[in-house]
Amino acid sequence: MSVAARSLAGRWVRALVPAVPYVWLGIFFLAPFLIVFKISLSDPALAQPPYSPVFDWGNLAGLVRGLDLENFATLIADDLYLEAAISSVRIAAISTILLLVVGFPIAHAMARAPERYRALLVALVILPFWTSFLIRIYAWVAILKPEGLLNQALMGLGLIDSPLAILNTETAVFIGIVYAYLPFMVLPLYATLEKMDDTLLEAALDLGSPPWRSFWTVTVPLAMPGIVAGSLLCFIPAVGEFVIPDLLGGSETLMIGRQLWSEFFSNRDWPLASAVAVLLLLILVVPIVVYRQVEARRLEARP
């Protein structure tokens, strides 16, 4: 192969390597989203699949035949979906705050632990992933039910006289989400805190700063990338969570993920369910955009 041919091949390789992630996103994200969006603009039908019109790639006009915004108008007109969206965002936001409160001390202790123990501590954090997610949530049903382990332990210690009503409440949903998503908060925080220069804290203490002020003025700002990353990793899937509110929250817990499942499998209304999925995606785009802006400002502020 000549030098010119090798140079041309090298340029093609350098051009194709950055394109791989975009091709991946196009195939596994953009294409499915377009299909769901197309279904959301269709009408329900007693057919298989249960909507019309269906895709007709041989006829370009068939792709847009009969499309309307009726399903999105239904979402706007029916307060149920708006309440479900607001409730999902509220529960996810509160859960993320609880995860941060619980996860930050764990990650901080891991980062300050002797280096020879850190790998073991990380392994312990991810150890629950070795068990099925569904089984772990079912275990919480056995723990939180009136005759469950938690109430039996509290009554045995004499702390309560009658069982606490925890299962089938939002409290149980918060417990389940915090338990299930805790590693997603701890690991980004640990990765950030482990790289922190301890001499900065020593300098703050030498200058007369008390430990609590050093924590807020040194540790927290340096940990902000991990806080933002962990919060997004927990908030985004928590908004669309279905299993935890269905098993632990009961019928009174209103979340958009449960409405999505109900429209797909109970009502067999795929167009309306697809419209709910598009609405959920739009809700999740907001924190992603905010995160990108925060990261851009942080990078611009670097000297």
C-alpha cells in the first residue's frame, strides 16, 4: 500500500471513530424514539398491533397518514397524567435528596479509609447488584408489612405497641428507592472524593477554619461534580420507576411509570401509552440540559 493510500485510510479511520457513538445512539435511541413518537400520533385499534396507521416504509405518504395530536391533547385535558407527572418528579426529587444525605457520608468514609480497604468497600457497595432487583424489592415487602421483620423487631424492643403502617405508603416507596439506587449515588461521590487533595483541608484548619466550615467550603464544592452526576443517575430512573411504587406504594401512589404500564398492558392503548412515554422523556430532558449547563460553567470557570 502506498503512502498516499495509507494516509487516506488513516483519515477515514480517524473520521469514523468519533462517529461510532452517534451511530450507536441513532440505532438504539433515536430510531426507537421515532417509532414510539409515530405510535403516539396514531389511533387505537382492535388489531395486532393495537394501533393504526402502522408503518409503511414502501409508501412515504403512509408514514404521516392519519397522524394527529389527540393523544397529547388527552394528556393535557386529563388531570390524572399531570398529577402523575408532578408526583413522579416530587417523589424522585425527595428520594434524590435522601440518597444524597445517606450516600455522602458513606462515600466520604470510603474515600478517607485506608487505601488497602477501599477496593473491599467498593465491592460491598455493589454487592446488592449480584441479587435480582425484583427479589430485593420483594424482600422489603416482607420487612415492611405489618407482621414483617421491622414491626416485629420494634415491638420486641418495646418501642411501639402496635404495628406501623409503612407498606403501601409513600414512605415505603422512599425506602425502596433509597435502598435500590444508593450505589448509583455512592460510587460517583466516592470517585470524586477519592481524588480530593487532603492538604486543602489541612490548610483550611491551619487558617483557623473549624471542621464543619472546612467541610462546606472545601469538601462540598470539590465534590460537586460527583453530587451532580450521582443525583442525575438517581433522579432520572426514579422518575420513571414502576416496580418499587407498584410493590411498595400500593394503589394510592401515583407515578408516571405506573400509568405508562397501565395504558400499555391493562388498557391496551398503545398510542396513549406512547404519548405518556414521550412526555416522560421530555421531563427527563430538563435535568440533562441543566447538568450540561452546570458542567459548561464549571469548565469555563477553570483557570
